[in-house]
Amino acid sequence: METFLLNLLKTSLLGSLAILAMLVLKPLWRERYRAKTRCWLWLALAAFLLLPVDFSVKNAPVQAAPPKKAAGSRGNRAQQAAKKQLTICETAIARLEADIARLDGEMAQHACDAEKLNELYRQQQDVQKQLEQEMERWEQLSLQAEEQENEV
């Protein structure tokens, strides 16, 4: 599949360059070639783009291959676990931020009710403390993940 996609990308880039060249040279071709010949050239280019066939030479003097993937490109288990913990922590942070926004909205609605406002304010302070703890945890997990990546 990767070979097919690379071939498709290469064909698309070559086709785009050919289209660009044909559009730039259009004033010169208009005088030299008949309309029928120009149509055949455009048709050939369309077929080249629609049928992604590999026209490359197998034993070319210069060959460029895509980089090989490392055996452990996803990282070891410790790195994967650290990334998973970071994701969990980020989800918790997003949830807490949404809770704070919700509490802000409720506080605005209950601005005239002092008891309800005090209760919401206390809830908001508790959520704010939880958010600060999660952010500190995220910082620690982020540093640990970075150290593990540097070890490899």
C-alpha cells in the first residue's frame, strides 16, 4: 500500500509539473501545433494522471528510497505507558476546564442568589484546585516522557 501511495504521489507531482509546463508554453505551441495535436497532448497527460503506472527505471544510477522504519518506532512499553498517561491527564484537564466554564455560567445566572453563588464559588475553587493538581501532574508526566525518549 505504501508503494502504491508513493507512486501515486510521484505521478501526481510529475503530472502537475507537466501541466504547469504546458500552460507556460501554451503561447509557443499555439503557433507551432494544430489544435488536434494539442488535444492529444492533453489527453495523454490526463491518461498519465488517471492511470498511476510506475515508469521508473529499476536500475537507475541514482535511487531514492523512503526511510526505513525503526523496529521500535512506537517506542518501548514505558514510553507508550507515559504517552497514555499524558493523554488521560489531558482529558482530565479538558473536563475540569469545561466544569469551570459551566460553573462560571451558573454563577452568572445566580448572581442575585447569595447562597447559591457562594456554593457555586466553593465548587469552582475545588475544581480550580483539582485543575492545578492535574496540570502539575501533566508537567511531571511530560518531563518523564521526554526523559524516556532521550534515553532511547
